[in-house]
Amino acid sequence: MNLKDIMTLTTKTNKMNEYREEERFFKRMVYWVIGLVIVLSVGGFVIHKFREATRVDTAVQNYEEYQEIYNTCVKINMDICNMKDVPETDPMFSQFSKAQRILALRTNLNRWIEEYNAKSKMWGRALWKSNTLPYQLSNQEFNCNN
């Protein structure tokens, strides 16, 4: 090997190292851009959800909605109590039996309890629930449903 071949090899090696460094720099920049996009997206999503949860008109609606669901559960429970006191021979039971009507009311009460509990677990909605209302409802809270 002569000096000219060594110089050519050295030049080629230097150029390859230069390309590798440029390639590493480019990869690093791509990773930084991807990371920045992910961080900004998550941050934007969190800010959007925070703004959505703290809107005053939404807060009033959520507050009223919890109260309405709870009042509906209390009303259905009273209907079940009243239905239990009515005799089987009452004309109201001509199409559906007393047991069928009570079962329908219990099913309806369970649906409202499930909806209340599901909404209580939502972070944005639970912020605006009245302190006088329970966090979660259960069937045991309604004495006529047992």
C-alpha cells in the first residue's frame, strides 16, 4: 500500500464518520421532535379536559343532574313501598301482577343507581356534586328495594 491509497482510505473513513455523525444527529432530532409532539399533545389534552371540567354552565348542570338522579331514586323507592302496601286484588294489577310491577320498579331503580355511580366516578362531573349527596349509591340505602 502506498501513501496515495492510505490517504484515499483516510478520506473515505473520515467521510463515513461524518455521515454517521450526521445520521445520529438527524435521528436525535427526530426523537426530540417526536417527544416534543407527544408532550405538547398530552399537555393540550389535559388543559382541554381541565377547562371542560371547570366550565360554570357545565358545573351547574352536573350539580342539578346528581340531585335529580338521587331524587328519582328516592321517588322510585317510595313507589315500591306504596306498591307493597296495595292488595293483590286491586284493579291496577289486572294486566300486570303486583310482583311484575315491583320487579319493573326495582329494575328501574337499579338502572338509576348504576348511572349515578358511573357519573360519580367521572373526574370532571364528581367535582360538582353536592356535599349532601353520597359518593356512591347502593340498593341497601333504599329500604323498600330489599
